[in-house]
Amino acid sequence: MTTVVGTASVHTTAAACDYLDDADRVVVVTATGEGTTPRDAGDAGNVARTRLPGATVETVRRAGEPAAVVKAVASEHDADRVVVGTRQGDPERAGEPPGSTVQALLAAAERPVVVIPV
């Protein structure tokens, strides 16, 4: 099973790894741009490699609008599902409704989208 994890932080990636403890293949995708630095993207990918030692983990970084980037990568990898956090990985905002990226992914879903709390 191939899972695409859309993330902007180590917190979201860690929560996704807890959910995916039996994953086979994981593609961690970060959309670099507003609010996400290249370092954040790299750190998020490293968390998946460390927390999912039995899985094949690939990281993808692209510039662009996050929902469009995650959707494109999921399509390119023929993902079975997409896993995203509710709000940019900020634990302080955990009780808030899902953000615009999650809403856009759910509205245009072509495969299952799992929204995990951070």
C-alpha cells in the first residue's frame, strides 16, 4: 500500500507515523512556500525515515499551493490514500476546524483522505 503524507511540520509527520505504523511505502510530500521553509520540509521527511524503519520512505519537496502539490504527488505515485494533519502541525491549534489545505483535498478527493489530529 502506498500512502502519501502531506506535511508542513515534524508534528504532523510524527502523528502520521503513529497512524501508519504498519506502512509499506510512504511518500512524504511538502509544499515549500508560504509558511514552510526548506529546513521544515527536510526535517519532516527525516522524522518519517526514523519512525517508520520497516517502510520504504521517499520525500518530495515542491513549490506550490499545498493541496495541489499533495494531490499531484498522490496521483503520480498512484497512492492508495493521503494522510494529512488538521492544521499545519501546530499543536496549539489542535481544537480548531481543518485548515484550507485539508478542506481543498477533501473537496477534490480522488482517493481516501485521512485527517489525523496532531
